[in-house]
Amino acid sequence: MLKRNEKLIKTKLWQYLLPGILLTASLQIGNVVDTMLVGNILGADAMSAVKIGMTVDNITELPGYVLAVGGSIAAGMLLGRREREQADCVFSMTFLVSLACGALFMLLSVFSPFFSRLLTGGDPLTDSVNAFVRVTLLGAPVIGVVLQFINYVAVDNHPSLASAYVIASNVINLTFDYLLLKFTPLGTAGAALSTILGYALAMVVLIPYLRSPKRMLHFIIPKKDLYQSLKLTLCMGMPTLFYMIFDTARGLALNMMIVRTMGNDGMAVFTICDNTVLIVEMLIGGIVGTLSSIGGVIYGEKDYYGMRALAKNVLFYSYAVLAVFMTALAVFTQQAVGFFGITGGPLLGLAVSSLRVFIFSLPFYLLNSFLMNYYQTTEKEKLASFVTSLRSCVAVLPPAFLLVLLAGPSEESKLRALMIALILGEAITVFAVAVLLRWRYRGRDFLLLPDAQDEHVLDISIHPTIEETSRVPREIIAFGERCGIDREKANLIAVAAEEMAVNIIRYGGKHVHSIDINLSVTPDSLLLRTRDNGIPFDPSHYTTDSDAFEIHGIELVKRISDKVQYLRILDLNNTTVEISLKPQEAKHG
């Protein structure tokens, strides 16, 4: 038996891994270094003000982020299903809606003093928060457009370009950060302005994508399928929407509680712990993010073996990186706190002791992040939303308020209670998901994927050799006998599979390392899918194999099949050959 292997999946994972890590690292390092620069140049109070103002920043990003994440997953699934026109519709619609929402937030900048007073309760930090919030709202349209690009380009055969853009934007951002904070009186407004300038000026990096012939997604004026496109986008983006809403509510509630019960020192310690999570995201977010960029397409193709392989590798690499980070943080806690401008006094002791407790929440945090991304990608949006609502708010706030209330009067005891509550919030979420899966999905593992043997599916991989291709027809005919497929139809699809494999070897070049072949039986047809990492080659547009008149190779596949479709997805050749099981529709050429 020719068994399916993970070679192509691992190849794609490694191809997307480094750009994904660079992407999330660059996204998060901008926030972390922003905070460090503000703390070192402007002081701990300004750092706390930026942390409070980030709540409004999260709100302005909400529409663009939800549409970008939901739209990119939906577009990937549609491409996997070969529904290219609807994928273009999703791509275009999310851009237009996100831009409109950004314009609305820009108009709301006139109310920034009101928003700032609401966030601080009239605290002395109000003016610094207002300066940050006003500039953030004015730059909302830029952020909305940026979020679309960095999510779509990874799905659309350009994973490296997304990370290149974010790296460029952060270099510009941090350069302006230092200059504006150090040499101008802008204060916290300078931190917000440098971010907007970084995102706007770095857009020049995206020009190669807009001109690339490898693009599968194009901007169109959406005229039809608008409802279906919007529905699918919102369904895929629903967990992200819940996350943004609940995370914003959590941030508001915790910020207000900390400022009122622990003062600015407590807020500074909490800011450091929160930035530790950003560093974790910087390290493992790109690994987990491959579930969306690669997994959406794989799941859309119903490649369940590939999804299992992808999930297994993502978890392994993520926890390996997290183990190294937690060890380093536990050993060098004081030095880590020092990066945020806290190098001595009672505040240093508070920050070090709190951070050493807080790091025990990170293993649970990683698992919850994986589950949310995985269920969102595999159309389990309700389950993903359940995970999101618990870990970002519902399972965190009650323990936090209760434990801080019951804690002693000292600032140290209240901070320790808060750290324990944050650990409990993540742990409770993991436990609740385990209970729900056991109760609602009895007998199935947490991936909730169909078993290959439960469906009429043949899933194999072969090396790119003629000897191995000759074994493919025998496997398919034996599979057809087990499934009760008409012998003539089984022979036709077996011939098509062998010819496709031979042509992949012939035209794929030296890059082909493995060929994945998937044959599935539907009520109406046989669907043969081949996947390889050779040079781009579209068999559906190939007209003849030679100058001589002979029927073989791709021409033969076209004659005996009812439909041949090709897409270059994830920088892989993906070809689908369909043969109808209805006698009157079959071809016998």
C-alpha cells in the first residue's frame, strides 16, 4: 500500500514558518519596543497611559482585523474548493468595508477627550491618554487597509511579502518613535504617530504583490454573491470578533480596577506582564498562524490527513519554542523587567515577583490560542468563539475581581492575586473545552476531523519516479473494487491519475520532491486531486503533448474526464480531474 506522507505539508510549513514568525514578531516587537521606548524616555506614567490608550487602538482595529482574518480564511477555503470568483468577491468586499469603517473612526477623533476621561476616570494620566487616542483614531483608515494586505498576501502565494512589509513598517515606526519621543514635545502622541507613519510609508513594499502574475486574488467591483460572501466572511471572522470585543472589555475592566486599587505602579507591572504575552505571540504566533494561512486551503480541499499533520507539527514547534522562552524568562526575570525602564526601587521587586508567577499561565495560553485558530479555520466558529470568550474575558474577570478583593491591603498581595487569576482564566478555559468536547463530541479527538476510513477516500503519496507512478493505477482499481465503483469508471480515473503523475514528473522540473494523490467518491462523480511542488504548470491550458497526432498524457486526461481545473495555491500545483458517475454524462474519447 502506498501510504500518504507529510513531505509536502512539512515543506509548506517550513516555507511559511519563517515568514510567519517574522510577521508576528515584527507586529508584536513594534508594540513591545514602543512600550520600552516610552517607558525609558517618557517614564512609567507615560507607559501606563499608552497601555490604557491601546484599548481604543484595539477598537479601531476591530472591523479591519475581523474582516481581514475572516476574509483571508474564507478566500483560502474558496480557492481550495476552486471557487475563484467568489474568493475575489470576498477579497474586494472586505477592503471596501474596512476602509469605510476606518473613515468613520477618523471622524470620531473629535470625541477623543471624552473617550480618554472615560478610560481614566479623570486620573492625571488623562491628557497623555487623550494625545495617544486622538492620533490613533485619525490613522484608522491606514490601519484598516494594512490589516487586509498582511492577511491576504500570505494566503495568496506571497508569505514572505507580508513579513517584509511588517519588518519595513516597524523599522520606520521605531525610527520615528525614537526621534519623536526624544526630540519633540509630542509625548504619547508621538508614539501613536510613529506607528501610523510606519504602516503608511511601508506600503511601497506591497507593489510587487500588486503586479505579481502569481496572484490568485484580484480586486473587482462586487456585484453578485455579496450576501454569501459577507456571511462566509463574518462566520470565519466571528471568533476574531468575539476575541476583540471580549479582550477590549477585559482590558477596560482590568485597567480600571488596577488603577483604582493598585495605582500607577500596579498598572506598570501589569503592562510588563501583558507585554510578555506579546513577546510570546512574537515567538509562536507565526507558527500558530500557519493554521490560517495553510490550513484554510487544505481544509477547503478536504485534505484531512494534511490538517492532522499540520496541527501536530504546529503544536510541537510552538511548545518547543515556548519551553526555551519560559526557561530564559525564569532565569533572567530582573533583566527582562529592566528593559521596560524599571531598574531599581520597590517597583522592581514587585515586577519581578509578579512576572515569575505570571509565566505559569503561558502553556495554557498557547493551547487556547491553538484551539481558537484551529477551530476558526475548520469552520467550527461556535467552538472557536466559546474558547475566545472564556479565555479573553468570561473566565478571567470573575476570578480577578474576587481574588483582588479578598487579597490583603498591600500592593504586592493584590498583584499576586491578579497574577493567579490570570493563570486560572487560561486553565479554566482549557478544562471547559475538554468537558465540552467529551460531552458533545463523544469518541472523537480534539481535532474533530473525519477519519479517512469513514469516507470513500484514497490518500497516497509517491516519489517522482516512473516506477512509483506505475503502481498508482493498481491502487486505484483495488480501491474502486472496495468501494463498489463501476469498473469502467475506475479504469478511467486510474489512467488519469497515472498520466497526471507522469506529466508532473515530466514538467515539474527538479523541484518536485513528492506527489500527493487524493481520490474521493461523491454521489455524482469521482474527484481526483494531485498536488506537487514543481514549477508552475497549468494542464487545463495545455493543448497538445507533441507535434505528432497521438492521444496520450494531458490530452488523454482531457478526453476521458468531464472537467479539469488548476490553481496555484500555497505555491503548489493543485489539479482536480472529475469523472461523472452518471453514464449519460461520461466521455469515452
